[in-house]
Amino acid sequence: MNKSDKILVAGSAGMVGSAIMRNLIRNGFTNLIGTYFRNVPDKHSNVRYRRVDFLDPHATGYLFTEEEPDIVFYAAAKVGGIVANNTYRAQFLYDNLQIQNNIIHTSHMTQVKKLLYLGSSCIYPKNCPQPIKEEYLLTGPLEYTNEPYAIAKIAGMKMCENYNLQYGTNYISAMPTNLYGPNDNYDLQNSHVLPALIRKFHEAKVSGSSHVDIWGSGAPLREFMHVDDLAAASVFLMENYTGNDFFNVGWGKDISIKDLAGIIKEVVGFKGELVFDHSKPDGTHRKLLDVSRLTSLGFTPTIQLRDGIAGTYEDFINKHGKEFSGIRL
């Protein structure tokens, strides 16, 4: 990428898209276009923002034809936690297929020079060997609860791969591990485990509760990466890789849910007890990405878990402290 390239960040209002935008600004890229649909993004003075519905092929085509971006970061998606994925199965499948069909195909039709497609580690079979290597893709059944979302993401990365093969495009795919950071979703019904725990501990602290309930035994192992590290990896790949491989993006190390809860408890300052509800299922015991393909190119994440959680909690307080404190205004 050149500093003068016109760069479109599709989905810049979300956690991932906003992190990519922050990284590009810090690194001196100035010709930036952000997009949003419902949620208004954090505003930056040197970014032009466009409201667009990527479900609409005509709106997508109009945006690309008018702006003529050189580079596209694909961070637009319909996302949610286990409950949302399993409840809105058809919607998660249709919306994500439609959004990526429109963006990837329109990028080809308007001669975008390079595109980065961001998927998810849920693309891998439910019972993968650990740590999970890229070559384990399509070697077994998916986890049922998020199967529609995973199928859509697999289709998106295969679109990138096969557009490269048929049309000579320069599209690459990255599969991040569990993410957290500024602009996360803290809805207990639709969020992932780390932001949900931040909210639960904060509300327990404010209300003076004696304990916080944790689903399951706390034994499962999960990997977490700060979204700013993902943004750094995304820009790194766009600047340093051309080819048809796709990349796992993560730390390559994991932590138990019990130990994660202990860190969040300490950061939030909650003084009560942790109560693990053993009647609830734990799910897959371990989910860890093998990131050797990415590290072999020279990328290493830098934000340690406790530091990242502390910064995320500060962002949570600044944006949602009163909303999720039990205070009635």
C-alpha cells in the first residue's frame, strides 16, 4: 500500500473496522473512506464517511463507482454471540453471504487493487486437533450453533481465493481468534464471553453484589486478542503479502475462563466471589489457533491480555458506565 492510496474500510463503525481505521491514521494514511449503516462511527477529521447498506447491490455499486477505492478492508458483517448465532440462523447466513457477495464482486468489477477479507476462527471443524492449523479447514463438521455464520465466512474466503485464480485479483483472507477491545458489544444476550464478563463484574461492583455467576466450570481454554493487534496484523498483511494463502491471526496461547474471570475481576475492582454454575455446559474444551504461518512473515502481537482488558474496561466506563450501572437517570 502507498500512503496516497484511496482506502475504503467497509464497516468502520464496528469494533474491527474502527480499529483498522485508527491504525491507518496512526501510520500516516490520509486518503481514507469509512462506511456505516446504523451505528455512527467514531469520527476522525481526516476520514470521509459514507452511509451505505452493503446488503443492497446497487448501493454498493454506487459507492465503489463514485469513490473508486484502491484498497478495501472488509470488516462489514452481521455478528453476535452464541445465542444470536443460533437464534437468527437464516438471517446470519443470508446477510453475510449477501454483504460479501456485493463487496467482493464489486471490488472486482471496479478494479480494486487489493482487498483484505476478515473471517472468523469458527470456520474450522468443531473437533479440530489443537492448535488449529489453516489446513484443517473443511476436514470435519462445524459447530452447530454458529454453523450458518461459519458457512458464510468460508464462502467469503473461497470467493477471494477463486477470484484470484480466475480473474487475477489480489484478495487475501485473515481468520482472527476471539477479539475484544474498544467499541465492543456488551449486550449479555448477543456479546462474547470477555465483554459479557466485563459488564457482569461492573454491574456486580456497582450494586454491591456478593458474587458473580459464571456459566460452566471455568475450565475451558480460549484464546483472546486485542482488536488493535488484529488491526496491526491486517495492515501488515496488506503491506507484506501477496498470494492465495489465508492466515490465522491470534496470540497462539490461551487461558482458562476461570483465569480470565480472575483478571477481569481484578481490573474492574470487584471484591466478591466467583460462582461457577456446573449445571451449564462448558462447550469445546479448547480452541487455539496455530499462528505460525503469520509469524513466519514477521508479525507478532504486542498487547498483553491484562493491559488490553484494562484499556477495554476504561473504554467501557467512558461509553457505557451509566448505562450499565443500574443508575436510573
